[in-house]
Amino acid sequence: MTENNIAVSMKDITKRFPGIIANNKVNFDVKTGEIHALLGENGAGKSTLMSILAGLYQSDEGEIFIRGKKVRIRSPREAIELGIGMVHQHFMLVETNSVTENIVLGHKNLGFFPDMKKLNSEIMALSEKYGLPVEPLAKIWQLSVGEQQRVEILKVLYRGATILIMDEPTAVLTPQESDELFKTMKRMTKEGHSIIFISHKLDEVMAISDRITILRGGTFISTVSTCSIDKKELAKMMVGRDLLSVIERPQGTAEQKEILKVENISSLNDKGLEALKNVTFSLYSGEILGIAGVAGNGQSEMSEVLAGLRKVTSGTIHLGDHDITISSVKELIDRGVSYVPADRLGVGLVPNLDACDNIILKNYRKPPVGQGIFLSRPEMEVLLEKMISDYEIKIPDRKAPVRLLSGGNLQKLLLARELEGDPKLIITVYPSRGLDIGATEFVHKVILKQRERGAAILLVSEDLDELISLSDRIAVIYEGQIMGILTREHFNKEAIGLMMAGTEMCQH
């Protein structure tokens, strides 16, 4: 790989939005056949820079060269014609259509009556070439998250993309699916493709990339060779300060009371199949019980059952002395249950409402916000400003819909609302998924502070490092059953991994 072998060169790129400079004279280049990681905290300007390259935005200043030729990219179609394809973090797929229909959708050379048999064969051949197994006739809604991502990658490869932008591609994948994706990425670079890899996971960046460019606050910090730097230095360059390599876990409360008792609960998933099978465990005050498992093994259904969003088919749930097995969401909220769901914008927050409206969704009936049949806007604004201060939330425009906020700020807003009023039981699902390293550290500190206060916390995560760092005990779920519960002195990645694959262990 020679220095002249440059596939993309972006020089002095500047992009302004009202009240903010998202990119300030940023320089970035990618060589042919390399994986170049783009790092930075939420709001550092990574997505804006890549949206300019993909034709979604136009820069206010600066130049772009593709294979040495100066170009002006005015639309995604022009980007595709130049061989640039973007695999978005949130998939752009039509769920009711087949894999093949999604991949060829919008392709200009198909004509009115495309030969679907021929197209299915082409898609199958392309998937085999790059090790991206998919069933061309399957509907998108029938596929796992990992399979849907393969469709997104095949979509850009089918259009002839040789420069791929991958925005947080592992944020919704299991460790096994991530490993398969990395093999595919390596295969693509051997074929001469160039990959821009946006991620918050430093372990992944170190394992997969050739070079790394760091942005901070919209400005270019540095481009380094991956083999010349370690994780600690990278983290410092990203956030501008040293981060704690290990977060201190304060002692829990001295007196541990049983807050939650779950006995033999079973429940169905959305397809009417059994998702939970005779699940039994207890959770105590001042304790974090981690739930480990590969996605799709019942952890989502478990958290929904405990939050009152899904019915049980058998079993009982007690919160303290109260049987809450058939309690409504409102009753659970009134009894001190908080729920931080995995889907921040679909379940946790209302995307088109502003921050003020979102923070009162649980307590709008109660004073001082609720005053009879009316809401007090001044009290709502006082509460929001307190939350913004306490949780370090960045909201440039208080009246703008929350969907415009970064993932980290969305999660902080959701936590601020759910932890208001010191809940007894906190159910939190994938609390740091898709967050940058600084936001993740903040979220972890907040969770540990609640534990220190005496709350009982159920922590569902696919990140074993996160579970081992924060939990007092870890329960492993497989196909809707608890395979074992380990105490802190028995935490072992290998043992947890075996249980995640279905091996039952003795409980400690």
C-alpha cells in the first residue's frame, strides 16, 4: 500500500449548522484496501463528515478528491456513481419486501419487468463471494438483526461501491455476528475495497483497523497508525482527558432487603412462542443483577414483563410485599419501578416531542408539574434545567424534537427521567449501547450511584465487560431459561460464555 494509493481525500472540510460548526477544516483520507477507523465522542462531527462524503450534506468549504480526481458530491446518487456506499446504523430496509427486492430497489438499470429469478441468482452469487449468507426470497421482517445488516452491505456492494462507510456497524450485533462482520470486512479490503469504520468500541477499532483518525468538537485531532498507539492514548485523544480504566464500585447498602422476587414466570414473545420458561430469581436493595445472554434469548421479554408491558402466562412477581404479577404500568410506576428500555426513541422517548414534554411523561399527573387538569410549563422547564445540569445533557435548542439529539444525550435524558424520585427497582436494558466512551463512563457512574443509594438494579447487557465491571451477580439466560447465577468472586468470561451457549452450570 503506497502513500499515493489514496481512494478518498477530504481537505479542509467545513460544515456549519445554525449555531454550531459541525466540521471545522477537517482533513481525512482513506487508502485503497485499508480499514480506516473514524473516532470521536457523540457530536464530534464524524457522522456529518461522512454524510458529506455520502452526498447527504454539502460542505460549506473544502475539497473532496476520489482517486485523485476532484469531485463535487451533490446527492447520494452521485456518491453511488463514484463508488461510495454508506451502511447506516439504523437500517434503511422495507420490512415487507424480500431481500432481493430491497437490494435492487431504486437501481436504474432494471426496467419495468425485472427478471427476479436472474436477480435472485446474482444476489446469491454476491453473498457467497463476500461471505454474507442471506436467503434472497426471505422477507426482511423474518431476518435477525445480523442478517438485516448483511442485506444493507450487499445493497451497497450490488451498486458497485468500492468505498464503504460503516456507521456503528456492531452496535446491534452479538459478539459472534461482529466476528463474522470483521471477516467480511477483511475479505472486502483484499478485493481492493476501502472501508471507513465508525465505532465507539476501542477494542474493535484496535483489532480491525489499519489507521485511526480522531475528531473532537468538530476539529481534526490526529491520524495515527493503529499499531503505534494503545487504547488509553486513544481514549485521551477522543475526550481530551484521562478516563478511568476501572470505575470504582462503592460498597452497597449494609442492609440488603429483598426488593424483587420472581418465581417460575413464563411468557410468550410477539410471535406467540414461549420466550420465558419458569424463570426464578431474587433481587436485593443495593445490588446490581446482570443478565447476560445472546440477543433473542428472552431478555427483552423479561424486562418487558417486569415493567408491566408484557403479560405472564404463569408464575408470580413480588415487589417487596406486593404481588405485581398483573399490575398496570401506572401502578408499577407509583410503586417505584423505573424502566430504561433498549429502544430509546421507539419506546423510551417520543421522537417528535421536545425534551420538556418527554421528561414529564411519567409524572405529569403529580404536582408541581401537574396542577389539576393543567400542566405547569414553568415547572416543567425548571425540572428540565435541573436534569440538564445534573446529567450533563447537551440540548442546543430546548424546543427542538428530541430525535435531533445524539445517542449519548438521548440516553442521559432518559436516565434523568427514569431516576427522578429515587425508584426502588430500576430495569435498564443495554444502557451504553452505541454510546461513546465518555458517555458510557457517565452512565456507569450513574448506575453505581443508584446502587450505592440502595436501589435494586436489573442490568441487561450483551457487553460482558460491562456486566463484569458493574454487577454483584450475573444470571445467564439461554432460550428463555436461567442457566445459572454467578456471584462476583466466581465471574469468569469462559464460564459465562459456555452458559450463553446453553451449558447449564451450578449456581454460586
